[in-house]
Amino acid sequence: MAGGKIDAVMNCTAPSGPGKMTMTMNGDYSGEAYAINVAMKMPGSPGMPGSGMTMKAKNSGKRTGECKKG
């Protein structure tokens, strides 16, 4: 994460099972906005066909102005 770009890969191993989750993230950011693509993949359990999961998401946001004080 530097220069307005983010590019990351994270791997996590579940403490109570054989599963390992991999997440990748890439996108752009500034002080005014961000846009990021995220992909997550988790294999299924050996004895449970079809129990794996894949997820993809796109997130974005932008600054809209100062916070209003109540």
C-alpha cells in the first residue's frame, strides 16, 4: 500500500480445521476516494463435497464533505 495503490494477498489457516482462506485485494486510494476489488477463496472440507466458497466484491467510496456537528 503506497503511492495511491493497494495490492495485497493474505492467507489464513483456520485453527479448528484443514481449511485455508486466501484473499487478494487491489485498487486505488486517495484522501478523497477509494476503489478496491477483493477476491476470497476457501477450499471445502475433504469429507464435504461442495463446501468450498469463492467470493468477489468491489467497493468504492468518496468524500462528500465535512461532518455535520449536532
